[in-house]
Amino acid sequence: MKSIKEMRPIEPPQIYSVVPAILPPDQLFGPLFHDVQMHHVFPDSKTFADCYPRRSPEEILSLYEIEKHTEDFDLFDFVSAYFHIPEPITTDYTSNQLLPATEHIKLLWPLLTWGAESNCSMLPVPKSYIVPGGRFRELYYWDSYFTMLGLQSAGKYELIREMVHNFAYLIDVYGHIPNANRSYYLTRSQPPFFALMIRLLAEIDGPEVLAKYLPHMQKEYNYWMDGYFRLSDRETSFRRVAILPDGSILNRYWDDLPAPRPESYHEDVEMAHYSAPFGVEPGIFYRHIRAACESGWDFTCRWFRDVNHMETIHTTDIIPVDLNCLLYELELTLSDAYKHSSFSHPSIYFLQKAEKRKKAMMKYFWNDDKKFFMDYDLSLNKSTPVMSLAGIFPLFFKIATNQQAHHVHEHIVSSFLKKGGVVSSLHKSGQQWDFPNGWAPMQYLTYEGLRNYGFYDTAEELKKRWITLNDKVFKETGKMMEKYNVVDIDLPAGGGEYPNQDGFGWTNGIYLWMTNNP
């Protein structure tokens, strides 16, 4: 095993940044940040990434260089003296397990609602927002859409407006919606659900919302399509765009920075060491890890070359079915938004872009042998081997043919639907987005996808099983969880880089939505 010093990653190269003045904590505190994380001063790496300093970084680093050489130096005491250490989101609120879960969620909304805040790594936003809970103290991108569905069911329309405003603000300031509003998340986004948020808000406030947020949707589209015009036979991929064998252009997940994630620093450095025997260089490994985080599915064997070894992660080689379905919806929404604007000509352009994307998706994602929508491995020019609920996205967005939907439905019934809901993938890798875990957003997307093609009985059975599991765990623990074991409903969900979190934003949202949409 290498020493901590030997395991320190090399300095990353300078990269493009929309706002270069905003530095993440690993760059602000350099050797101190590395030492704190590699010595496991906190059990969770995210804790120190979220600390905010009581003095300037320059002062703290100077003091560290002096004090660390003293005989009785203690690193935890030093951090405690010069940083404010955040706590997980906890309150004096005590769950009443005799209440229905809907009442529990109603009481939780104010406790999970945060206002504008600015500290070392937090990116301030102007309005209030819902945080997921537990260790997640920020405004997360794709989580928020599913939380908004619950807010809509609860009649909390103003909070939806405020959260959409916050995301538009982030697009204006940074050119995209970061993973969440932290400086260390600026190099990546998350699954692009902003267009769906605008559609949701338009249901409340009318179609003029489309025109109001058109500039922001256009900016987000530009972010995901950055490099489109430079692609050629010699440069077949750039950032989030890639050319397929027939010349079609689809998208992938990406991150500009080939360095450890500040919020999972020692985990990344150590895992990069173990990836070396698999022929993966540290910088490449870090980028694949970060790109997987942009997917929201962090982590799953969807991204692994060897499904049993995370060290073989190769996310940027993969063209994901879910991402491209979301961008198809963004293109359609842009087309509609331009229709409602004073400059309607681009409407046809985006409709044509959506049709081209749909044609490419049908060609590259549908696996006729497995009769299922699969991710596409660009490095091997074939489908990846992992069947996951990403394959439900073409049904959710009504892209699939009736025959394809029939086959997908058969797989859902025979393989994915378990005692507590649908499982995220069929492979037991030990990762949190794989078997036997189920997540609220995937229950919702599967439920709606099945209903879109007339499979009402299966959809209702899925909903019943998921709600029953949520109720069971709430009565036993007084908590709504981040994820659930849907296979053995008497066991908690496992996997991941951190313990199962309670709160929990999107679980609350989907529970309310499902119980309010009989």
C-alpha cells in the first residue's frame, strides 16, 4: 500500500471555467485539505468540503505550516479552531409514527426548506429551496424535479416558483445548473430536468412560463451541446457530445476536471490506486467517476466495463439512454417555447433536432436481442451489458413504439418488479443504484412510462407496492428514506459511499404525488 504522500494526486491542468474566480475548497486549502481528507479527520469526506473558514484561506494555510510542526499538534483541533464544521440536517422534530406518512411529510416541508446562504463552498441563490436532508444540505438539480411533484400535490406553488427561479439564476451566473449549489460541483451538472420543471410550472401559471424561461433553456441546451460544431472524423467527441458510427450526434455525461472529488476525496484517491492494475490512469479514473456523478446514478455497474469492479469505470465511453431522452424533451420544449415567443422561427429547427435525436436513439439504444433499451458503448460500438431502468425513459417520453413498449413491459413484470417496487438494475454489484435497491424517481418514471402505453394494471401494482413499503419503513423508523431495498423489504438499502440518508426530498415528493394521483 502506498503512503498518503505517495497517493497524493498530481496537480490537474488548467481547465475552462465559466467563473474562474470561484475555487473549490481543495484548491483553496491545498495541502491542508489533502491532509485532512487523507487522515480521515471526519468519517465523511463531504464534511470538510462543506466547512467554512473563520479566517482567510491564506491566513489558515500560513498558520497550518507553522502549527503542524509543533509537538502536540492535533489536526482535528486545528480544523475545529479555524473552521465552522457543519452538522447534518437535524431538528428537534420527533416523528409521530402513528401519523400517516402524508402528515409527517407535511410537517417536514418547513424543516427541509432553506433560504439564501453563502459560505466557503456554498453558491448563494436568491430564493428558498428544499434540500434532500441528512448530509445533503444543498439545492440538488435532478432531485428537485421529483420534490416539485410533491410540492405541486401539496399546493406549494410559490416554493416551486422560487426553486425554478433559483435554477434560472444559476444558469445566468454559471452558464449551467451545477450538480448542486457548491463550488466543487461547478464542473458538472446532473440529468437535465429543467425543461420538465418549466413544463410543471406551466401547468400552474400557464404557457407564458415557456417564453419567460426560454433564454435559460437555450443556455442549458448550449451547455450540453458545447463542441457540437467542432466534431469531425478526427475529433469524434468533445465534452458532452459524441459522433456515432453513422454520423449521428448524441450526448454523454462528462466533467472537465481529472481530479478527486473534494466531497469524496480520500475515497477517490484510494480507488484510483486500486484501478491501476486495470490499466486506468488516475486522471482518467477521476473523470469517469465525476461523469458518473453527473448522471445522478453514482454509482452503478452501468458505468463499469467489468460489472463487478468499480475500478473499471468508463462513464465517458458510454452514450446513456436516459440522458438523450431528457435532451430530446429539452429540444421539444425549446420548440414549444419559441412558438410562444416573439421570435418563433427556431421552433422548426428544434423540432427537427428532436426528430434526428429520436431516430438515432431508436437505432443505437434499442437492443433487438434483449428487446430492451440499453446504453451504448462508444468504445466497442455495441450495447452495454447492463439492463437498468434507464430503459424506461423512452416510454416515459413516448419515444418507444407500441411493440417496443410491450417488450419493455414484459421485462418490468418478469425481472424488475419486486415486492417493494422496481429495482434500479438487475445486477447485484454492491453499488447503491443497482439490485436490490429502488429509488423514488425510478418508481415515478416507470409508473408513468407504463401508463403511457396502457399498462395500467402493472403501473398500479408498482405504485401500491412502493407506497406500502414507504409506509412500512415509516411506521418502523419514523423516517422517509433516500432509497429502499425493494427485494427484501425487511432489510435496509445498502451500498454507496455513505449511510442511507433520511429526510428525504424526492421520496417525500413522489410519495405525495402517488397518493394524490389515484
